[in-house]
Amino acid sequence: MTEYVVHSPDMVTILGAAETSASDLEQALTMAPTLIAADGGADFALKHGHMPDLVIGDFDSLSQNARQQLGAQRLLAIAEQDSTDFDKCLSRVRAKLVLGLGFLGTRLDHTLSVLNGLTRCPGQPCLLIGPHDVAFLCPPELQITLPVGSRLSLFPLGPVRGRSSGLHWPVDGIDFAPDGRIGTSNRVADTDVTLNFDAPRMVVLLPRAAKLAAVSALIGEDDALAE
């Protein structure tokens, strides 16, 4: 069993080495000030003046300069290659919500592996924030407020069935699967959207502009990331 090394009653930021921005990191840290870097994500953090609380990974992309600045006490090396650095981080965190930056928008294979990693830790809510989209694993029940006409895509990472209200194309009675029926390019028909799924296998993808709504929905509060 994986040992949790980060416990927080609040939100936590996990930073990867893929495409993100200094302003996105600043915004995330205003809500989730505990900063966990996934391997080379520590270099980005240090470059922009942020000292990670902990760096987790196999350290194949962490620079020597970053290692020296961090010191051994902030490094948790996990050498096994059966999981990604994102998996290694997310599986060791227990928090109200994880904000994941630097994991979407660069390499497609890395993006797919990160989405797969969400299904490995279904008990830990995580919102991935990319340059164009946000993504998260849908909990058993989700209530979210979105503008009418907004894009709401659903992509199954395994067989799953569900129900919905507030979507232009309801999902009730559909057998979803990654090699079968998927739910991309749906759209919001009512500002109050409800989704229910029978297994933690459905990824919700929204426009980046919906990140505040996604945070509020995933934690059940009116917290928001400042733009």
C-alpha cells in the first residue's frame, strides 16, 4: 500500500514539467499554497521564485542545479518505472483538492498517461489545468454551474454508464467505453448541470474558462482561482 506523505485539509498544487505559465502557478498557489513538484517541474518552480515543499519522481529530468537548491530533505526519489511522476505524486497526497499544472498541452502520450493516472487515484479529487482546457475524473455525482452553450466533453477511460441533466445530449442509458461510444463535444443546455456515473472512469473536459466552476463543483464550495 502506498504511504501518503502529504496530508492537507486544504488544497495542494502539483506542478509538472509540461506547458504552463508563471501566472497560472501564481494563481494556483493563492488557493493551494502547498507545492509538490513532479520531477523536472521543480526547475520551473525555482526559476519563477517558488521553493517546492517536496519534489517526487524518478529524477530523470531534475537538473543538478535544482537538486542543490532543494537539498536532500525536499527530495523523495521513487525509482520504479511502473508509474509516471504524476502517479507518484498524486498517489501520495491526501487533500481537499489537487490542482495539477504542467501536465496538459505538450506531448500527447504524456497527456494520456496523466488522464490514465486520474483513474488510479479515484479517491483524490484532482483538477488538471492546461493552456486550453481543464480536466478531471468525474466523481459519482457532480453538480456544476456553467454558461449555456459551453462545451462539455466526456471521455471514458473504461466501461461506464451514467445519467445527466442540463446537457444538450443526455447520457442516460448509454454504454460508454474508450473503444466504443464516447461523449466529446456535448454542450450545456441549462446552467445547472448534474452528472452521475456508476464507476470512476469518466473524464470531464471543459474550456479553461470553466476552471473556477470546476474548483467549486469538486470541493462543494464557492472558492475560486483569481484570474
